[in-house]
Amino acid sequence: MVNPVNMTVSRATIVVTGDLLLVAIYGLAYVIAVTRSSGALVWLTQVDPSPYSIVTKSGTVYKGLVDFIFSC
């Protein structure tokens, strides 16, 4: 893997649920939620602190839970 990785890249499909867009960010394994209507940041979570973590599957929402798969 070549570092540094551009932290604004997502190779997963954006997940739409209600008024939220959920995006997994390639690189440092962040998942962010923004509003569909304004693009305002709702939350940001680092799923894995490893610098080698990458998104390996697009997200899924089921019964209010969000699932993104990462690998490192």
C-alpha cells in the first residue's frame, strides 16, 4: 500500500437512509453521515485506527443499524 492515501476517497456506494447519506472513507476507516438536504455533518466515526484499514463492502442499513465492512 502506498501512503499517504487521499482521505477523501470512497470506493463504497453511498447509503441513503431517511435524510442521511452515509459514506465510508477509504484510508483511515471513517464513516460519516451528512444530511441529504443540506450536506451538514451529522456524525463522524473512526471504525478502525489502523492506517491500513480499507472499505471492503458498501454499507447496509437494517432496523436502524449500519454495517460497513473494513479490512486491514
